[in-house]
Amino acid sequence: MPRFDVYCVICGAPHSVRWFCPEGWVTEEDLPFLSQMSWLGNTSRILGENHHASSTNKVFISGPATYVDAGVFKVEPGTDPNFPTENQVQYRNGRARIKVFDYERSIDFAIPIHEPCYQLLKKVLIQWGLQRTAHDVDNGILYKTLMKFADEASDDRTRLTRMNYGENSGEFDAVLSRSADSEHILLNPMESSKLVEYFQQPLLPMRDQQNRYPPRTGSEDFSGCGDPFANLAPELLFLIMIRLPVVSLEALRHASPAAARLDLDSGFWKQKVRHNMPWIFDLPEEANDRPGHKIDWLRVYTDLENASELDGEGAYIGVLKNRRRIWETCEDIAGAFEKLQKENSNHKNREKDSIVENAVTSLMQPFARPLPACLETVSLPFVKNISDIQQNLPLLSFFWSKEGILSGLGRCDNLEKEKRPEQTIGHEDRFDVRDDVKIKHGDWIAGFVLSFRDEYKGEGTVEKEIVGVKIHFLSGMSHQLGNPTPILKIFHARDNLLLVGIMAQLTMEGQIVSLSLLQAPASNLCPHSEELGRRQSQILYAHSNIGSKMWKNELPPQDIIAGEVSLVQFTPSLPVPTDPVAMEALVFGKDESELAAITEIIGDTQLQGIKIRYSDRPPKSIGPHSGSLLDSQPQSIKIDGQGGERIIALEGVFGIEWLNALRFVTNRNRSLVLGHNHIAMQNKLYPPGEGMVLRGVYGAWAETMYEEVLFEAVGGLFSLASPQFPSLDVHEPEVLGFGLDG
């Protein structure tokens, strides 16, 4: 295992200095060199993607970050609005805890960067003409570029394994071995004090006889040969020669009389330093010629070139070796950056008049666990121009693979079905079947219900593949595509926002693994859109949060709000990671008549199922064993629904790391406790919020590698109090027993 846990994605050097060596404590003579390495641990930043962010570009660059251990950094938020908030990642003392290179993550993939390396990369991007200043770097494109160098198949979780960090870059134990071949790797590439010292040397002022490149005459003219450079102006020939390596320059002067006749004075070599060594961008004040002190730039060129090479001789400036190494890595990054920038520019040109420019995104919802790190984020606007909502309604295309998996979407502004869509997302080599949907005049799409099937990829990886799409329209109509399944997830525009497109994340193979909605305020679009926005706001799903979870068998009713969920294998005080496990909803009653018909609630000690019995209709249940409740120790309590008894509160009882029991409390202060009689470490009440009533319970069960089924998550289902569902006082029990209370 490497001695340092994680490495900078640009330079490949570590983010900390280990002061303890296997051979013992460092000696006093090591301290000066170690002090030069302090930048490794105090200049880090984190580049990542936050799918919880509402902007279409979800990439962030953090404030200062300090490495802790095992890939975890303490990170100051900085000023980037996309940085994760306290309810999205764990915080301590105002600083976020973010793990990098976490391919098995439950939060978004993040990578560490040294601030000096980040600044050096910006200089390369400026030199390539890919950005104007150091302040306008497109971190979204940069993040996507760096992800191209990630390799999820590698066991190395310390760096981007496809990045070429140069010769000797693997020798990061140089601090111990003090190897002259690799010490430079650990030096700050932006440090320039050694360069200042070099130009302060007394031997640098030029003497006339030191000009080693005088004009050549005589037999070296090769007058009998044709010289293609003879007709070029001297200024143009100079520009050509400045760009040549020294070896090629010598060959040209040998072959071309016109080149040989030029006097390559000190000014030529000064320009050649600037052109051939772009990593030397910070020549100090001492490098300027002044009266009585002219610098021998031929010697400077030779010295700095040697100092920048790993095996060079002459004036030793170790920082330049490292700077050149990182500069060349940055040029590899710049090449990939340029390609992505062009693709992004073409995409933006297509969307120049698009309403997507002013859209906000819903929460990006993942369908796989763990979520792959190397993902492509794409978006599809449903209309090209704002006026299309009223005048030119599009034809939307849904593409399916041969296996029946949703592989892409497209928009066709020309309504002929055989016409190729103007814009698509997805990999076209997987577009085997096409379904087209026309939005009718005066109508609009309110949302989608997606159907999934589980695909087990091995080693704990589960992908939920989209095999069905049900489109909901504002008119109340719906249209089913593909194959409906019991695993469902609803994506619905919020409040009076209009759904104007989707944003998706694809694996390198083209699999859709995450999805979010692009939404725009109806009032900002066109007069017709305001009416659509009013109709949108009247749909109950527009104000529900059930779209934040997957559901099994059926969606909860539109007026239901899912309460906070707790993962039963963790203490309830920890933040809950995003997880695509499907929840099962048990709604006690959809109306007063159904509530009045409740006669019994049944469960078991293993929390493998919960069932409600009714006097005049079939029972309802959730859980893998809820239908038969095969557990040997069933528990139940009679409910006098006809006499007005109602279940009004839900309580979880947690042990050290898991849920021990669930307690259902009625308005008559009676309760049923499902679970085991362990010592309660912490009780967690799931009470209705102000003006809310408990309407049901939801939970999730998951299979383990040992083919066991475990209770994985639990939460309450609520709705606004109403005459039909009045609010009742919740009496929190003082003593929690097991089995029946009251």
C-alpha cells in the first residue's frame, strides 16, 4: 500500500507529509527539506459534483481542505454555491467531511487538487486559448475532463490511474530515501525563490565574445543547393527558428545558408526562453537587461533547459523540474479539455434560445448503488424556443434497447415520425426501438412515472434499469410506454414550475443511472405558459415529496407526504445517504370509511411485515412476509376503528447501531410494539408536523449476500389535517414496553 493515502489529480503528489518513518523519526538534517514540502498539506482543494444543487451545472470547487486519513478531507465550503450543505454531507465544526476517489460512494464523486497545481493548470489553459483569465475557468468541463482519466476497474483508490504523471512520479517516498532523482516531485511548482537566486548570480552579465551563434559564411553557404528559406523575410525566419528545438535549429543552420547568415543574438535566445519554456512564466525583475548589465540569454536558455530536465546538468533548480513535469501533464489535460469545450460549445449554440438556460434542476436521483464515478451528464430540452410551448409543440421520442431498457430520449421539432430527432441524449447504437409521443395543443407534460427492474452486477452493485415510462399530462391523461413493473418512481414538476426538459447521467456504456427534471417558472416563459403553470400547481403531486423515493407495488396517494426516513442499521442521528432502495407504503385509510373499518394491526418480532385488517375489505400489508406473517412470534392489537380509535403516532426504538422495535400509538394511548426486548438506547418519535396527521407507514427490506431479508428503512406517511382527517393529540408514552400496551 502507498505510504500516502491519496494524491493530487494534477501532479500526482500526496496531500500530507508523514513525519513518522518506518526506519524511525526523521533526522535534523531532513527538516529543511521537509519544510519545503509543507505546501503538500496546506494547499488542497476539492473538485466534485453535487447532484443536490439546483443549477444545471452541479460541479463545485471547495475552499481550503485538510487531509485527515483514509481518503477523507476536512473541507471549508468556500464561496461556490454548488458546495454540499449540512443536510447533504456530514459537517463538524463548520467543515464538511468529504471522501475522495470513492467509487463505492453514497454521495457524489470528488477528487483532490493542490492549489498551486490548479493555478498551473489555469496558466496552461490560458496559453492554449481555452480561457481568458485565471478567474473564468469552466470547472464543469474540467471535472468532466478529469473523469476521463479515472478507472473504476482499478483497485487503486488513491489517484486517477489513467493519468500520466511523468517519469519517477511513483517515487513518493523520496522524503525517506532522499533520492536526487525524485526529490523534485515534492517541491511546490509555483515557488520562484530559486529562480530569483539564479538571476542574481555574478557570472550572468554577457560578454561580447560569448555569443556562440555568429553568422556563418564561406563553404557553409552550400551555394550550389536550392534554399527554400532564401526568399523569406529575416523576421519570419526568426519566428520559425524560435519555435525549433536547439538540435533542429543546428540542423537548419547547417542546411540553409539563409538561416546560417542570421546573427542569433541574446535577444533571440530571450524570446526562445519565453516560447520554448512556457512553464517559466515568472521571470523575476533581475531577469531584465539594464544599462551596464546585459544578460547572456544563450547561457540562461541552456541553464534553464538543463534545470527543467530530469537528467539535465548545470544550474540546478529542482522546482523547474517539477513544474515542467506538471506542465506537460496539464497539457494532456488541456487537450481533453479542448475537445469537451468544443462539444459543450456546440451544445450551447443549439440551446442559445432555449428555455433551459433559465431552468433549475430537481434533485438528481440515482438508480444504482454504488453509483459509477465516470459518468456523462447530458440534458434534453423539450422545446427549442420559448414560443414553442404555445406554437410548435414537439414530438418526443423514447428509445429502447433490444432488451427493453430505456436507452435514450429525443426531441423532434418536425412532426413527421420518420424524421430523425433534432436532438437526442443516450448512445445511438442502443436505439433499437422508438416510441413517439405528441404533446397536444393546450396541454403539457406534468411528469413521469418510471418502472424499473433490478440488475445485479455482483459485489453488492445493483442497477435499476428503466423498462417503462408512464407520461402524465396536465389534462389528467396519461400514456404508458414500455413495460410497467412493481418498482416505481415518480418525477413531477414542482409547484407552478413547468417541466421543460430532463437531465440524465450515463455510464460509459450508455446506461441511464440518474435522472432529474429541468424546470422553469411559468411566468418567465410566455402568456400561454402562465395558464399551464396554474394548472400545474393544482396537481397534488406538485406539492408532494414522494418523488424523492422509489416505491414498490404502488405509489402513495397524491396527498401523502413522506416523513423523514431512518436507515435501521445506523443510529438515527447520522445523515441518511441517497439510496435507490424501493419503499413499500402502507396507508391506513384513504378516507373515513376505510379508517372506520380497521379492526387490527399485526406484525412480528423480526420486523418482516406489517398488516392492517379491515371489517369490510381485504387486508393491506407491506414487507416480505406480510402476506402470511410466517414469523413464529406474531404480535397484534385490536383497533376499534368503528368507535373512533385511530393510529396517530409511530416511534422507532434504536439500539447502538440498529432498530430494535417499532411502536404504533393510538389516540387512546394504547400501542403495539413490534420487535425485540433489547435495552433501548434512543427512542425516535415520528410525529405529525404542525397541521399534519399520520396516514401510514413506509419501509424497505433488502436481501443480504447471505440470502437473508433485513428491514432496512422506516418512516411515516402524513398529510395535511382536514375535516376528513382531523388532527389528534399525540401522547408520547412515558414507558416503552414490548408487545401490547394499554
